[in-house]
Amino acid sequence: MTLFVLGFTVVFVAFSLLAGTLGGALVRWQDPVTRVLGVVVVLLGLGFLGWIPFLQQERRVHLAPRAGLWGAPLLGMTFGLGWVPCIGPTLAAILTLSLDGGSPARGVVLGVAFCVGLGLPFVLVALGLESSTRMLAFLRRHRLAVMRVGGALLVVLGLALVTGVWSSWAQWLQGVLTGSDPFVPVV
């Protein structure tokens, strides 16, 4: 299972590395790009909320790499490429934040964080299959609520990007993590 997770991690980290690198080239136009991408994140969040019907459609690519140890990462990569439309709104938010940061390193960190959040449930299910059956049933029953909460959070993130509040939140968090007050000028 870990090799499967590593497979899709390669795909998503490559996407976020590319977005971070592209963000470095676009740093001169960071403010308008951030605002436009914030609108995209809001729209994708509205899609998760079910308010944009064409975003509710699903298309799947069915590829089945050979089984075995080397098949697991290949299957993970296929999963990563094939599921981009399904996890598109969340991935778009990660890529937007990578692009906004203008740093390939930030893109990689955000991509890895995204993959840990996406991959951890796979690994936990594989490790505790019997107890995870109840958890999977719970998630299946509440899938719509999870999507709606995620959509609402994406709308909030997108609005924060559009209004510029995201920069203030990022500065505040940086101050919390470094132990300094980002709103007090350094003399």
C-alpha cells in the first residue's frame, strides 16, 4: 500500500513543484494571479457544494497495470493521473497556494502535505482492515456532508485569496510558528 501511495505522491508533488516553479516566474504578477486563482478555487468549492452541475459529472480512465511489487507505484501513478478530476477542487487549491508562493520548495511541501492527507487513510485501511470497515461505512454514509464541508472550506479559502486576507493569515501563522509578531515592523 505504501508503494501505491508513493506512486500518486510522485504525480501530485510533480504538479505542485511545477506550480511553485511557475509561481516564481509569475511573482511579478502575484496579486492579480492570486485573485484570479482565488475565483477558480471559489468556483471549485461551489462545485463540491453541488451548486455547479457540470462539475458533478465523473469520468474514469480504467488502466490496470500488472500486479506485483512494481505494479503498486505504477497503479498509484495511474490513480494520481486518473483521479485528478475527482479531487480537482482540493488539488486546485494546493496548486494555487503553490503558485502563489512562487517557490518550488513551497510547492513540494504543499504537495507532500496533500499526499500525506490523501495517502494516510489508504495506509490506515490497509493496516487495520477489520476496524476500518466501520470507518469506511461511516464515511460512505456521510460522504455528502464531508464533500459539503470541504466545499465550504474551499469557498472560504478562495474568498481569502480574492480579498487578500490570505496574505494576512499567512503572515500571522508565520509569526505564530516563528515566535515573532509579523505585524510589528522590525527596526
